[in-house]
Amino acid sequence: MARILALTSRLPYPPREGHQLRAWHVLKALASRHEVTLLSFLRSDDALDKAGPLRDVLAHLETFPIASEHSRMALANALLRGTLTQSPFLVAKYDSAALRQRLTQLARETDLVHFDMLPLMSHADCVPAGVPVTFNAHNVEHHLLAKRAQIEPRLAARVFLSTQVSRLHRFERTACLRADAILACSESDARAVRELAPGRDVEVIANGVDLDANRPSPDAPDPRQMVFVGQMGWFPNRDGVDWFLQSVFPRILAARADAQFVLVGKADGFEVPESVAGNVRLAGFVDDLRPSVHEAAVYVVPLRAGSGTRLKVLEAMALGKAIVTTTIGSEGIALRHGDSALFADDAESFARATLSVMDSPQLAARMGTSARRLAEERYGWDAIGRQLLDCYDRLLGRASLPGQVPASDTTVACAGPASRSA
């Protein structure tokens, strides 16, 4: 049994967002074989009082507030650093002297340090030489930021985001070079990471789904209803739903005036176009999304940006739903057009594909059955957990070989000591 020290950018449990779900299952798999201590940032909306299952699997848990969420001075400092220095704002936001001090103490007595999410790699210089470092890359972040800058409608925000892309690209490259092993969510992400950091060990550990908790419903869905699951604070979700409501949904309503679109997830401040508002329901955050998904005939994934693999799509597959998705929306998942999903990348094609499923319960059932079968064959968390453990066993074995030069001796640390002002 090895001693593993993990860092996360927010409390992984209860999982309300995709990256929390991946982090939770990664930690649970590691803790099934090793002693895992977690240092986690705590967002203002994290529910520490509901983290019992997380505490049950961990050897130890410590949390740290995100200073920029509690202090305007800290937020201003992060914005200034992200504007006037080479440090991206995304990295400056997670500056924490307290976490750095604790990481420095614990890393001396650990066998491996696992960094979950890119900005946390700015603390990798606290890990002593000889202790392997792994980086769980949920996305290729500079690609995601470049797309966001491209489609951001507000001029001031677009200018700021554009200045961040090159900074984030440099930091992401340095972070990947610092890691002894990198976990990518898909083959396309792995290729992008290998271009950033040639020679680094990149392992594809796909996202997964809880097959027991997510099962198809025996009840027939409402043929009028479509559903999307995702919180609107995540810009690829907001952009995709905006596009769907403005360009796709009116085409669907022209053919089926009774069509209904249900948006499940936090939607604070999200404005539905007046022309379709009567056919849109904002369900908001729900403790259990399964009833809303079961009720819909079509699960739509109108995403135009993002990387990694979509946990929301894997859940829809496990629930046996008929899926209509863009190419980007299902990137990294082995769905097949016409069999387990329908693919469409322009508004007219997306509307036609959705209508074809709504008009044919037989097609919806056949696609849902095929999607569930694919989830069972390739995306159960148990199988993915075993793959992850094999990867870590190889890394821990290499680290213990006598005379081996640690990768951290030959790479550049991501950052110097963090600012004490956070």
C-alpha cells in the first residue's frame, strides 16, 4: 500500500459537476488499494457537511478556502497577476500560502502526489525530487479558453480572455513537462498533451458512469420532450444551449408546436429567448436528475466547445436515452451515428435529427438500447478504476527502482513560491 497525497480544486463530494464526479471516482479507486490524503480547495457552494462518503474512503481530508471568493483584495490581486504578469488568472485564483505550506510538509512523507485540475500544478514545486507527480487533465485548458475567447459576445471580456490564452498555453506546457505521468480523458486530448510535452507519459483514462445507479426506465418517455443537463455557469454549456434555443429549437417548433425543452442544472441569470420561452422549462439544480432524463424522448447535446469526455453523455447512455449530439459534444466517446446516437453539427441537421427521434419511438428505443450496451461494455467506473490503478502501480514501481533519475529532476517547476497576499 502506497501513501498518495491528492489535491483538488474543489470538494469532490457530493459531485454536482462533471470534474467533481471524475475526481470522486478517481480518488475512490486509488483509496481501494492505497492510503489517500486529500488537500482540497473549498468553494463557497461546496457542502462539507455532506462529504461523509468522501471521508469514509480517505485516510485524511483537509480543506482550504479560495481566497478570491472571500476577499475583494485577493480577487483584485489575482486579476492583476493575470493581467500584468505571465501567470494566468486561472492559476492566480488558486494561490494559497496555507495549502503550499501543508503540501510541503506532507509531500516529504508521501509516495506520490496527484494533482487534479491544471491550476493546482502551480504548487508542484513544493514536491521534493524523487516523489512522482501525476496530473489529471480534465481538459486541454488553453484550447478551451481559445474557443471561449472566440465566441464571447462581450468585447471587454473577449479582449481579456484573448490575452489569457498565450499565458495559459505556456503554463499548461510547463505543467505537463513537470508531471511524471498525465491522465487524459480522451485520445484527442492525449494527442494535444503529447504535442505540448513530447516524451511525457500520457495515459488515457476515460470518464465513466455508475451503471448500477443509472439504469433505463421501463416507462415510455414523453415524445414531445427534449432534455439537456448542465449548469449554465460553464461556458460551453451556456454557449451550446444559447445556440440550440436561438437556431435549432425554432426549427423544431415549426414542425412540432408542442415540443418542450427542459434544462436541468443551475441557470442563474440565464435568459431564454422570448420567442421560445413558452416551450422551455428551467428545472434548476435537482438532487436527482434521473426522473427528468427518463421523462424525455431525446437527450440533446448541442455543445460547440470543450474537450475531455462528457460525463453527461455517459449518464444518458447508461439511462438508455436516444442521444442527438454535435461531434464536439460526444468527443472521446465511441458512439456510432445511426446506431447509438445521431450526430449533427449545423442547426438544420440538428433539428431534423431531433425530430426524427421524437417522431419514432421505435428509433428512440433502439438507439437507447444500443447506447446502454456501449456504456456497459466500455464505460463502467469499476473497469476504469482498475485501469487507473494499473497505471499508478507502474508509476510507483518505476519510482522505486534503484538508481533511476526522477523525472522531476529534469523538468521545470511550474512556479516559484506563491504570493502571501492570498
